[in-house]
Amino acid sequence: MKKLSLLVLVLFVISCKQEEKPDYSVLNGMVENNTAESAFIRGNDFEALIPINDKGAFTDTLHLKKDGFYELYVGRERTEVYLEKGMELTVNLNADAFDESLKYTGDLANVNNFLAAKYLWGEQNIDSKMTFSLDENKFKERLGQNKKSLDSLYATYKIDNESFKKKLDEEEKYSHALMIENYKDAHRYYSGDEAFRVSDDFYDGLKNISFNDTLAYRNSMAYQNLLDAHFNRLVNEETFESGDNNQTILYLKKVNEALPNGYAKDKIMSSYLQFGLKPDSTLDQAYNIYKKSNPNPENLAKLTERYNKLKTITKDNPSPTFNYENHKGGTTDLASLKGNYVYIDVWATWCGPCLREIPSLKEVEKDYHNKNIKFVSISIDEPKDYKKWKAMVAEKELGGIQLMADNNWKSKFVEDYAILGIPRFILIDPQGNIVSADAPRPSDPALRKTLDALM
């Protein structure tokens, strides 16, 4: 009898083990009109690069650490997906109409089709300029109206996945808080009222949010975005009141003080410094704050490499050089501009922020036309967009010296200046030495102050 009971127990244990959820998820995809070499999935402390074949198909077995929300990138486009261990998901899309074409099949099709519809609803119904231009009471009313509309969409899809529901509720809570965090600066930007302040109780609704929840930071991309916005808001408030422009140092100090040593602090600081570490007077201090924060050795090595590169392009160092094709014919090199200040705009025809600076750049060029300064625009467009660059320069009647780099992002001048994002503006003195490797934009009044002081 005891032997029989033992056998039943063993069979029960085996049965339980057989019913355990697999530790992987299968992701398949088919991309129509594909130009990307790979798809990229990330989230919940997990990343994977998935090759796309010449027919536009990709597939991979993902050994996820956790069920939850992930970001799926195909080329420059991105979408949110929900994945679970033991489940298979297939996505079909058209690269020429990314968001509108997303269709999912498989175990998690319903919740992911809901996420795709939710994003499209936001694109069609949420006007950031209009929303953030509202006064604070109407702004909060609008957030409430948006939530009711999304609840209706949620009901339409008849979601019955309890795990998804719970995680979505958390994500929505953080997304709502993110809007609150962004409101003041966004209102100032869209309304043009730089002196705008919110009421004393405006942030009371965030009192139930913990801004040092390191577990939530690991598991939620919405929380990661919220924490970044929160610290940026605190820094902006302090610099707004004090007039101190040293935002990088303030940001690092606030994160360093608020969070315990570990993954969240290191991720926030290292991610910020990827773009926030600048070749200016804050360089050494910013690097040393991070170095003393008990960082991840791998991230420290990457930041150290970038720090050493930025040291070579700080003020008064000789500028890296270029010799690129001129839109008017032939080539132009930096040496030929010696004896003049040189203001360089690194841009591309596909870059929206770059195009928005063009009217201001034209105004600056016009106002300093008779001064000792040359304006140079260097396009980092890919070879396939060469004709587009030629046409845009002519159509927009772009002034100054219009050049095209020889190897887009991998052009030596771009790499020597450690450029990770555009537009990027550089100011060089008449001797060919660096005045600023990250100069003010044409739309920034600080540029004219800088130029007036030099001339």
C-alpha cells in the first residue's frame, strides 16, 4: 500500500513537471516592403536581435526572463508587444505603413491586436499640442476623457487574459503619471509662456507613486519612462528657479541620491550619459559622479571609452577635419576655411528636428553674412538618398556651404566628434581649434550671444 502511494506521488510530481510552463516564447514575423536587416526585441531586462531574411521573414525562440510588455523594432519603426513564456506570436506588417498594417495571430493575438488598436487610437485622437496647451484643470479632464475612450476600446476586444489585465493596469497608471510629469514643461513649450507654473497641489495625484521602485524599473518600460521624466522635471524646476544651466550634473546628483546602488540607478545614469555626457566644462565632473556610483563594470567601460574620446574634442583642442563633396561641385575641406569661424550643422534630409532648424539657420546666416564666419552644413544621408539631398538643398534654397559626408554615420568626421544624434552643431575658431563641439542650435538665443562675444 505504501509502495502504491509512493508510485502515485511520483506520477503526480512527474505530471506537474510536465505541465510547467516552458521558459521560452516563439516570435515570428513577416515584413512586406522590408529594408531592415533585423528585428530587435527588448524589455524586462531582456534583449534579442533577430535576422530578417530576404523574403522579409524572421523567427526566434526567446528565453524571456518574465512575461510582460516589450518593444519590437523593425528598422526605425517601433511597436509595443505583449509576450508570455510558453506562447507563440506572429506579427505581419508592411514597412511602408507600419502602425496601420500591424496584424497579429497566435496565442496572444487578441491582446496584441488591442495594443495596436490602442496606439492607432492615440495617434488619431491625442493631439499633444492641443492637450498640453490646455490649462491644468481642462488638461486633467482631458486625461479622464481619454481613459474612458480607451476603456471602451478595451471592452470591444473582450480581453480575458488576467495577467495581461494586471500588467496593463500598472502600465496605464505609469503612463498617466508620465503625462502629469511632462505637463508643465510641455505647456511652457506649446503655449510660449516660459513663466508658467502649476498650482501647488498639481502633483498630489502622484503621491501614491514610488519613484525609487527598483523592481518596477526592471519590469516596466512605462515606469522607466516615468522615472526619467520625474528626474528631468525636478532638474528643470531647479534650474528654472536658480538660472543654473548645469542640468547634467543636477540630474546625476538627484538620481544618485534617490536610488540605491544597483541596476536601476546604473541604467538611468548610464543611459542618460550616453547622450548627456558632453565635451564641455561638465565632462570631468559628470564622469566622476558616475564612476563613484558603483556602476556596472561593462557600462563603466563603455562610458570611459566615450569619456576619453570626448576629452579630445573639448574647447581649444584642434578640430577633426573633413574633405567632402560640395553641392556646387568639387570638394571642400576644413583647411580651406581657415581664418574664419566655422559653424557646422550636421544633419540629414530624413531628420525632422534638423529640418525645423533650417528657418532659424537661414536667419542667422543672413544676420552674420558680413561677419568673419562661414556656415557649413554636412549631410549624413545614405548613398540611396543622394538625389534627395541634391534636390532638397536646391528646393529649400539652403545657403552656406552644403556638403555631403562620404560614409553617413560612419564618416570619420562624424565619428571623431562622437556624434550619436542629429542635428549637431559645432563651432570652430579661425585657427582650426574647437570653440564648442556641441554648440547652441540656430533657434537658441544663446548662439547669437556666443557669436557676438567672439566677434
